[in-house]
Amino acid sequence: MSSPTTLFEKVWQQHLVMNETPAHPAVMYIDLHLIHEVTTPQAFDVLRERGLKVRRVDRTLATLDHSTPTRAVDLYGTRADTPAMRQVSQMERNCEEFGIDLVGIDDERRGIVHVMGPELGATQPGYTIVCGDSHTATHGAFGALAFGIGTTEVGHVLATQCLLQRRPRTLAVNVTGRLTPGVTGKDLILAIIGQIGVDGGTGHVIEYRGDAIRQLSMEARMTVCNMSIEAGARAGMIAPDDITFNYLAGRERVPQGPAWDIAVQSWRRLKTDDGASFDREVTVDASSLTPMITFGTNPGMVMPVAGEIPSEGGEGFRRALDYMGLEAGTSLLGRDVNVVFVGSCTNSRVSDLREAAAILRGRRVADGVNMLIVPGSQAVKREAEAEGLHEVFLQAGADWRESGCSMCIGMNGDTVASGHYAVSTSNRNFEGRQGAGARTLLASPATAAASAVAGKIADPRLLASA
């Protein structure tokens, strides 16, 4: 009789081509390789130099997201001669030359790679998924082992469909209780990172477990897994269940007909066995959480939005507060904000937009605040517009854009000015992440929308009940 195993161990074992030894890493087969325009040019150059082809074009899916403009006139009009648009053009040439399926500018399926993949059903339980992007962890919400890789590894996977990896350790994050009204998946993952720290998951694959996780929607589960990398983890995973299968049913790339039933039967076995052990375990009480917001320059510098900035910390802590222009022991509530961004692979799905719209409906964005709302994909954009959410945003005075990574990283020109404060639903608040000198406060879409209306950092629960 075999020993009980964790979800991670099952997926890992199923994809081993060669076991690791002290002398060399394991060789792992990759089911899905997601690529975009930023981390692939050098990889394609290597393929050309060595006369190699892409090993599995049917297992490779490309999109354009980081460098694409979000204004329709810039996206669909005459291309500007900028580094970003030259990157886009190079990606188009590379995909054509190597025969890769590119979801291009004019394709109605285009979107951020971590939003589009699940929408198409390209992301499936039990898969190994890689991409030259650290937030590939998002796909772990489906019970996949998904993680970011470097440019050299992108070339390796393109050429071989395999990857060299050392086996990570396992960390169980057991989330008990249930979230209270006004507290979201984004608040939960910020609280988890605040509890275990930005290096708390280093060297581990996290499995999120417990009643609170099972109660989350697929979109909220994606938000949670997306930020696993911000706790230093290699990946995050959640065991698939009926919520997962209902999300995937009928999507373009999932098995159809009898093959679907066989797939679901197999996917139901993707869960940690009773009695399986993890290298580490931590527990988080979801019922004790309130809306969260960051105050520093990493996602672990986080606190309840109605709380006070901690008063203790070392030199790095003090440097972070200096950069942010904030003081220990003070509250963030009521502090002026300049920019509010709702978007990114963390919080740009239609449920996120509904959350923001619920706060904005019948209200106006405060004078002097620039609010940018960028859907994660063109499918999200169409769904939001079918529900009339875009009218809520426009009537409130927000800017409604085309899909893309946008102000999460600002590679397409959507940036925050130096010294300005941005409440952002994205995943990173590093120095200069949204532009040189930009000061980023990470929060949920509800907290972002409430802050846009108030013109100051605000607790969304007060507006939700008004």
C-alpha cells in the first residue's frame, strides 16, 4: 500500500522524466508553456542560432500583454515606433516563424497571460505550467503546478518541452473560518503574506487548504495563488473541486463530451491524502480578517486598512517608510491619493470589476484622482460591458481601457508620477514598480474604489453599507 501523498507530490511524480540526484536536478515534463513578448526574444534567438525548432507548438500558447497600449487609438491605430511596440512586432514575427499559436492584438481572446489561459481552458488540473513571468503561480488555483521561469529556461522548454528542477519543500497554509462581508480573497492573501513574511514560503510550494479556501470562487482562488510568489514560494496550489470543474466546463481547450467526464474523474483524485504530511504548516483564521492595505515597499509590509503603521522595524523598514513618505504609528485612513488602478493579473477579472462597480455606482471619483480600470482580457471587457459596468465606471469619472498589464508594471507607458500615491489592485509595491518614485499601496478592488471616491484612503465597508 502506497504512503499518503500531498497534491504537489502527486503532480510532481506524474511529470518526472528523470529523478534528481545530488549531481543533477530532476527532469520534468511541461504540459503547457505560456509565452509573451517580454521574456521570449532572446530565447527565440537561441533557437535560431542552434538550428532548433519548438518541440511542442501544440503545448505552447502566446499572447501580447505587458507592452500593449490600453488606449484603443494606440492599440489598433498606427503603431508608434517605441521599444514596447517593437517588442510586440518581434513577438508576432517569432510566433509566425516558429508556428506558434499567438492570440494577437486583434484577437477577441487576447488578454493578460494569466487571465486568458484559464478563460480558454488551457489551464487544467494536474498540469505542469510554466511561463517567463513570476505570477504564473496564478494557475495553481486549478490544482496545477505552475511557476515562473527565466529567459534561458524559456528557450530550454521551447526546445525540449522539459525543465530541470530541484524538488521544492511543501508548506500547508490552513485557512479556517470564513471571510466576513467586505473582506476578499485579496485581503486574505495580503494577510497570509503579512503573517508568514515575504520570505516565508521560500523553497516551498504552498497548498492553500481549509474551509475558507473551499468557499472561494475560482477567481478569488486565482488571486490567492497569484501572490504566492510574493511570499517567496515557488508556486501555490489549491485542490480542484466542483467549483473548479464548473468554471472549466465547456471552455475552448478542455476535453469535450465523454472525454470531459473521464478528465473530471481523474481530476477528482488530485487532492492531498488523509495522513499526508507537509514540511511545514501554518494556520490563518479568516474570520478575524478585515480589509488590508500595504504601507511599505514589499507586500509583507501590510496592515488592516483601519489600523496603524507598525512602530518597530530595522533599517530596511525605515528606508521603506522614507520612500513611501509615511511615519510609523500613524493611520493611512484619510491620506490623500493621486491614482487608483484596478487591473493586473491579480485583480482584473469580472468579479473584481463588479466589486469596484458596487462601490462606484451612483458616486463620483474625487476631484484630482485619476482612476484607471483595465480589464484583464478582452473577454472580461465584453462581459463587463454586457453588464453595463463600463457605464458605472465612466459615469463615476474613471478611465475605462482595453485589456493588458498596464499600470501594474508600466511597461506600456501607463505609469504613476514620482511622489504620487497609487492605491493599486496589482501584486507588487516595490520601489519604482509603477514608475520612478511612485508610491504604491496594494489593496482589493473594493478598497481601491472606496479610496477613489473619497480621494483618500478609505475603508470600503463604510461605503458598502451606505
